[in-house]
Amino acid sequence: MNKIKFSFFNYLLLSILFLPINHAVAEGLGGYAVIDSEGVVHGVIVATSSDPFGNGGVMPHEFMGCPAGCRIVQQSTADRNGNVAGIHGPNVKYNDSSQTFVMENPGSPEIDVIDSNETDGNIDSTQVETKVARKFFEFGVQDLRDSDGQFTMTEVSAPKDIKSIPVNVSVFNKTFECNSESIYSCRNISSELLESIDFNERKTIEDIRNEVIVKNIRLINANIEQILNRLKFWVN
């Protein structure tokens, strides 16, 4: 499984609720998600239990668009200094059956270099770019006491009821001009699209293979195993 870490400062919907440094952090202190009837996390409150109001664990009033009666579920502990954080937004949901949170993020191209050579200081590279439009990451209650304020998440398959997740697979031939003094100072000076295929809905591995063969997409077919590995959380 692919695991990623989100620090306090690298995600727009990461809500940081700073408390004064406390040498004796209260037991149970942490970020508690406020969840509506559909599981959407509207916000995160600072509390020491999932029943901070003594009413069975619900909000007694509206909070960040979530009406009175929204459930309260722990999402994280405080860090060692008493700082509290949580993740919320319309793309973050709580799953009752697994008792975990799932966050949806836009996907970005993932690149596999299938051929590369250097000529006169330039690098010619043939690359397969696989882009899944939407990705999903799961996390449980986060123990932030020894994690430097980072949320650890695992990429998971999209919920079964979500069928429409566009995917594009393209093969490019790109040329990079590089500074001979540093391998990190290369810039893309040309890009040629060689092959491309789109899938608008999730498919089985067999369907993907068949469609690539029928359309006679040679380079994509030659690298189908790498592509399928990139799509392992997308396929039906």
C-alpha cells in the first residue's frame, strides 16, 4: 500500500488549532471531527473526549455549517506540546464500518521513463504519464505525539459506488536541456505526444488490456504492466 504523510503546513484544508504549550497535556486532548449525517467532516474542535458536552457525543449547536446534532469523533491526539490539528472539508468523510477517515484529492501525473539517452548535453526521454483524476487516502485516529505533526495516510481504492473517475495515459518524447554543472538544472525544451488513451469510467484489468490491443496502441501495450500498477486503486 502507498503511504503518504501530510505535515501541518502542506495541505490547504488542514486546520491547526494551537493551544498554549502545556507541560502536562490533558488526557484525551486532541482534534475531534464534527461529522454530518453523510459522514462529511465539517470541522475539527479541540476536546478531551468524543462527548465534550455530556450529551452523547453530538454538537449542541451549529458548527461550520454542520447543524446541531452532528456527531463528534476523535481524529487526532495533541502533540507533545499540546498543539492540536485536524483535517476537514467536503472531500473528507468518515466511514462508520471501518471507523476511518477517507480524503479525496485530485490526482497528478505519475511518470515512468521507458527510454532515455543523452546527445550533445541534451537528454531525450520517452515517458509514460498516467493521470487518475481522483485519488482516495484513508487514515485512522492520528497519534501526533511523536510524528512532528504529520498525518500518515494510505492510498486506497475509490468507493465502489464511484464509477466515473477519468484516467489519461499518454506517451511523450521529451527533450531536456541540462546544465553540465548540475544534473538538477534541466529544462524541458520540447515535447511530442506519441500515443494517448482515455478511460472515462473505471474498468477491469481485462477491459483495459483489450481496449489497448483493439486500438493498436503499441507503446502503451508494451508498458501495460507498469500502467496497470499505476491504476491498481482505480480498476474495478
